[in-house]
Amino acid sequence: MPATEPVTPARSGHGGPQSLDRFRADVARIVDDYPHQPVFPLFVELRELRDRALKVLERRVPAEHARDWFRTAGLICAAMSTAAFDLGHPAAAEVQARTAFQCADQAGDDALRCWVRGTQSLVAYWDDRGRDAVELARDGLHYPPESGTAAVRLAAIEARAHARLGDAHAAERALTRAEQAREEVAEADFPAGMMEFPVAKQYAYASSTALWLGGQVGLAHAERDAITAIAGYAQEPPERQRVGELCLARLDLAEVRLRGRDLDGAAEQVDLVLAAATARRTEAVLRRLRRLGRSLERTPLQAAPAAVRLREEIGSFCAARGVSPLVVGPL
């Protein structure tokens, strides 16, 4: 069922297994669709699901189902946190993440706690709070998941945050920990989709980490890892490609090309991003585009017609994104 088709969430007057199963099915579908569908329609579905789930928890839930209800509500709020940030509302994203963590605490779910700490770290990273990003990622180490890729994701997030602060040694240690965590993944993520951290995304984060560290070696590693990430994402069928993640990998490659004074190579990647991101604009892609626009202003090639065109197209693309009418609602 397409993500944009209206779905009536579970209408429940109790916290029994049948209504829980329906909630789980709706959450799994949205989480699976999220990386390759427009964000706002999914956010609207998540908001309604969250409100209904919290109403269930406000009533007396049978003890044997309480943990499962808290985990489901936590997943919904965790997904809402990512969606809120992608729509350009970091403060709302942090509120949803805190609620998700509280639900994960009630459920005793370390995989979810680890994932939420990673999301909180990401919001801090994109909000230019590098030290907070590191501390939140480090706190996530207290919640080692029994299965899934949350630990891989957390280590990769930490590596990029360290690199932004210029701490190469800490970044390398975190990248090594991500590789070790990948080898230790016992079971696949469920639900998958946005909760999964695929190998291509791990390479994309390694590319960003190397790009922050810079230097000839760093740029060579960034180029290699960005190309590997792009190839990994491209293996998915078009309707399943993780659009935002692929765009970020392409923008890393564009930055490498630009620093190597390959303006045509940079323009090729930016053009692909502008075409792909039109239907799925996210805050991370917009911020990354703006950063590349600033790099274009500083390059010795800034007066070249191709550089001028790229700056204008990036500026127009970013300016066209209005603020979404996001209403998070009471918690």
C-alpha cells in the first residue's frame, strides 16, 4: 500500500493483543516506507498513531502487554523524531526523542534506547553542537542492543561527531567500533527501513568522517567511501532507494571533487541531488547543500560559469522549501 494512501490507524478501546498487533503492523509499514517516501504524509500518520497509543497507555493496560505497548509507542515517537527533524523542526525532534527514550525505559528495550540516543546525537550534530553530539552518542554505549544494527549506527554517528570536532584518533576508534559491531550483528532489525543501518550508510558516514578530517589522505578516503556508498544504494530498485541518504553521499563526493578543483565532477553530483531531492526534501540534505554552496564561494573557481550556476541553483532549491505546517500536539 503506498505511503501516501490514507490509512485508518488502530481504533482501540483497550490494550489487548489484537489492537497491539494492528499498531505494530502500521508502525512496521511506516518505518519500512520511510527512507524512500515523502516525509510529511508519514509524519501525519505517525502523529495519529502516537496519540492513540498514548491514550491506550493512559488507561490500565494488562500487565502482560505493557512492555510491548511501551515499545510500540517508543518506536512511533522515535520515528516521529526523525521525521520532525527531516521537516526542519529540530526542537520538536528533541521532544519526540525524549518521549521515545522514556517509553524505551519503560519497555526495558536497549536496542530502542541505543537508537534514540543516536537520533539525539544526530540532531545535535546538524545543529552545530558537536560536543553534545559526542556525549549523547557515548551515553548510548550504556545500552548495548541484543540484535539489530543500532550499535553500528551509534558508533558511526559518534565517529562523524568526533571528526567535526577535529579529533581524528577518537573518530578512527569509533569507526573501528562500528566495524566490530557490524560483525557482531546477530539478527536483522525489525522493523527495518529507517531503523536499519545498512552497509551503504556505514560507508557514507565513514566518507563524511574522512571529509571533516581533511588532508590528502582524508579526501582520498572520503572519495573511496562515498563512491562505495553510492554504489551500494544504487543496488536497490528505484522505488526502494534511500533517497535522502543517497543524496548525502553524493554531496560528500561533490565536496571531494570541488576540493580537487574538478568543478564538472562536483556539478554532476549536485545535479543528481537536486533532481532526486525535489520529491523528498529533508533538513540534512538542505543543510549539506548550503554548506556546499559556501564551499563554492571560497573555491578559486568561484567565478567560473559552472560555479556561478551551481550556487544559483542551490540557493533557489533551498529557498523553495517552505516551513512545513508541523503540529506535534500534546505529549
